[in-house]
Amino acid sequence: MSPESPPAASRARRLLVVDDESHQLEMLAGILSRAGYEVETASDGEQAIALLERARFDLLLTDQRMPQIDGLELLERARALEEGLPVVLMTAYGSVSNAVAAMKRGASDYLTKPFDKDELLLVLRKVLHQRLLEREVASLRGAFRQRERFGGLLGASAPMQELFGTLERVAHSDVAVLIRGESGTGKELAARALHAAGPRSGGPFVALNCAAVPEHLLESEFFGFERGAFTGAVKPHTGRFEQADGGTLFLDEIGAMRIELQAKLLRVLEEGQVQRLGAHSSRRVDVRILAASCEDLEEAIRERRFREDLYYRINVVSVELPPLRERPEDVPLLVEHFLARAAQRLNRPLPVCSARLLDRLSAYGWPGNVRELENCIERMMILSGSARLEEDHLPKAVRRPSESAASAASRFALPAEGVRLGDVEKALIVQAMRRARGALGPAAALLGISYKTLQYRLRKHALERADFETE
């Protein structure tokens, strides 16, 4: 790669160049601008500090010898304003010892005058790349720390950071929470995280999948039964509410519950008492309810399949788990995690993934979300028997684009001069919001994304809902 061009990750990086010699400053600005950087200049340290106080830069390139505020003082003051800001010092040939001292005080690198254009660009590329790596490492460390805090949920993307913030705020209360999300997004992990971080963490966490229990047994699973309550009840059985007393009851796929049982569940939630089948008296229980559904409960209410009063009782706070296709930047992180877990479980050496494999995994839509990705990783490890996983090891469904994706791709064609992906995304959101007259639910449905994701992308593109309500 030519030193004229910064790497893709460095394109449009903002540089602040400081030098008290105007011709040197003009020359540096020209070289760096032609190389693809966005350049601001300052002729002295005071002007540089003023710029640093009101704007963010990716790198500071400064001369060492300047009147009033020299390069070393500017280095310290710049790092005080923005910790970790890369600083490259330009020093005269006879002042190398000072440059070495600057490195000890936090400078990223130095250039000895006179230097040529290629040397300048190579040093800046190296420093910016190092900074990028540092940020990626910090992001990964933060993501793994959050995994420990949030019960195994993993992600460094903006939607996941927003989710973690919501979970942290909600965990310390005792309110009912409705956890929404597609199958495989980790709804039970989110529920366990809320329990573990909340005031009931010392109590039991009891989970019940309402769709996995036959309808005629669900009531006895909820409330328990006494001996002789029905044929086959040879001994008393403690229901899930009693099991969860003092802790948390997680009701997964709550939308699968029949309407008659919903009324009984609502009564228990309102009164805090449960009566076993066949019993003549009630028992008081103290549980926090966390519910989850991949079904549209609002639609179920309109179709009279779900009680509206129960919906409001379990939906004091709503939490939306983003599908994996809306956070593809988390895929490499999840792959690393699942590889390590599978290697330990299968007692095999940890394999490495090729770049093409990671690209394919990140581009796939993952209809089964995180659960499907984990199964895919384990399947590849078992069947490949290789120390390096390649694209050829993928299941055919993942290797080959889906028909829906292919048909969607055929409907859109890039113009000859190319187009920015962010501009396309913004244009589609604007169209959907106009058609829905500012209503987020219908607009999200038009775009095929969740309500929460649409809120995040509106903020990302600085779009206001109110601007569309009167169109």
C-alpha cells in the first residue's frame, strides 16, 4: 500500500498540526490533505489548545521548539484534555535526546528534521493504527467485563451498549420487566442478569417456558397441587410461584399461555397469593416477575389472545434485545467467545478463523440469532478437525446467500459513482417515517427492524420524530 493513502480505518481522520513556521505548516497541511486526512492547523501552542478544547482530534503533530508553549508542554496539556490522544513530535537533528524524553512523557513517536513525505506518512500511519488497536482491545475488554456483569450477554456494538445501560438501570428496582426479542437473542440471559444484579440476587431464580409445557399441565406447574387433586397426583407438588418465593420468576414465551390461565395469573400478581390445585387455602408469595416473548403481544391483544390488563401488569418496563443481523460488528467477538467455549468443551486446541470466514459470518443474516451462531461454530469445530477454520467449513445455508437476500439485492443497484451506506440507510428511514407520519411502530415494521433499533438509528442520523408527524 502506498504511503500516500492512509489505511481504510484512518480515512477522514482529523489531525491537528502545530508549527510556528508558516511555510512548514502550509507544506505539512498540503501533504496530509492530499493523503486523505482532515487537517486543522495552529501556529502556536495557545491556538492549538483552544482548538483541542472545542474539537476532537485523532492525532496531534507538533513542532518541539516553539515560543511560549513548546512541544513538551503542549504534549502534557493536550493529554490532560484528552487522555490517550496520540502525539507525534517534530524535532531538530540535534535534539533527539529531548525527543526521547518526550516519548517517556507520553509521546507516541517523533520525527527528526529534515524528514521526507514518505517518512512522515509512514509514522502517522503506524501511530494511528496502534491507536486503533488500543481502542479495539479496550472495547473487547469492556465487552468481556460486561459479559461477567450481565450474565453472559456479550457485545460491544451501540445497540448492545444501549441494552446494557437499560439493564443496569432496571436491575436495581423490583418492577416487572417484559423482555422482547427474536428467538435466540438471549432473553433468558437478560432475565438472569437482571436477577443477579438486583435486590433479589440472594433468592431463587426460577424459569418456566410457557410454550414447552402442555396446556393441561401449565396451571399445576404455576400453582402446584395437593395430593389427590387429580388422577395421578400421588404426592404434593410445589408450583413455580412457591419455588420462586423471595426471588425471581421468569416466564418465557408468556404469549403461549391460554386466556383462561392468564386471568388466574393476573389475580396472583395482584393479590400476592397462590392456591395449589386441590387446596382450601392460599399461600402468600413474594416474587419478582420477568416475562419474555418473541411474539407481538400488542397484536395478540387486538386478536383477543392476550389480556390487556395482564400485559400492563408484566410490562412496567420493556427491554428489547437486538437481533444479531442488526449488530454484525459483534459477530467476531461472539465467534471468539464460542470458539473458546467449544474448544474447552470438546477438549481441543483453540482454532483460528480466516478473514474470509469472519467476513462471511458477519454478512450472514442469522435468523436464529446468537443461538444459531453458536451452533454453527460448534458444528464447524466438530466436522472440520482443522486448526484453521475456513469459509469452506461453513454449512451451505450460511455459505450461500438466502433467496430473500438475493432477491433484495437484485432490486437495488449501486450508481456508477458509488454511494455511502449511511446515506442509503438515512434515506430509507426518512421514507418510512414519512409514510408512517412519525409513528415509530409502523415505521419500524416497514423497515423490518425493532422499535428500539429505529429509535437508535434516528438518533444516529440526527432525525427528529416530530419533523414527520405533520407531513
